[in-house]
Amino acid sequence: MEQLTQTISNLVGIMLGLVGAVGVGFFIYGAYLYLTASGAPHQMERGKSAMMTAIAGIVLAMVAFGVVEVVMDAVVDPVVDVDVPSPATPTPTPTS
């Protein structure tokens, strides 16, 4: 089980790195479009849209990474108290 969780964690880390690199590249592309627009409103809007999409994608990837980590922690090390004592049975009181 330890190897499986480590493998999944490694794969998620690699995918997050790839998504981050693509997101940064897309953000740079959007900034390039915006800076080279020379006042053309359509190209400026395309650049802003590309930058906002890149930021949203990076944030979404980070949230997905957090969700995967929470689920993996819950599956690997569940916080369930199994040793709950059963209710004590009442002891009969002696009668005189």
C-alpha cells in the first residue's frame, strides 16, 4: 500500500508540474499578445483573456492537487476511532 500511495503522489506531482509549466507558458503568451497589441482592442482583449485563463488553470490545478492529497490521506491513514467502549451495563443494586 505504501508503494501505491507513493507512486500516485509522484504521478500527481509530475502532472502538477506539467500543468504549471503549461500555465506559465500560456500566461507569457497572453502577456506577449497584450504587450504587442499596439492599442488594438481585440488583441488586447485576447491577451487579457489568455492571462486570466492561465491563472484560472493554475489555481484549478492547485485545488485538484489539494483534493487528491486530502483523499489520499483519508484513504491511507483514516482517522476513525474504532475502540469506542460500549455502554456499560447497569449493575443490579443489592436489595436488603
